[in-house]
Amino acid sequence: MISELAERQRALELLRAAFPDYRIVFSKGRWAAVSAGSPPAVWFAETPSSLCGQLFQAQLRNGGTVVPFGGDGS
């Protein structure tokens, strides 16, 4: 069984790989992402899946791309 900490670390890795243009962190039970911009946009979420959905929507609106999660072709 995967521990909660290991699961959180894996979620961070996947989110950061899929959305390299955002600074993504987990702190005090919340997920956050910040875009590089002036002013920067900020998203908050309770779960990594919710943050993923928000960032995906932001990429759609801004014409950006999303890097595949399984970048090695698996």
C-alpha cells in the first residue's frame, strides 16, 4: 500500500511534468499553482485532481499545451 506522503509526492511529480509552466506546491493541506506572468495567476485546490482540472482549463483558455503524463510512451 502506498503511503499518503508517497502518493502526494507522485502527484506533485506528475503535475509538475504535465504543467511545466506553473510552480506547483502542496502546503497545509492545500494544492496551489502559480503561473509566470505579470500579474501571475494563482489557483488553489483541495485535491491534485481538482488542481489538474483547473490548470487544464487554464491551458485551454490560453492556447497552451499540456505535456502527456506518460512522456515515455507507456
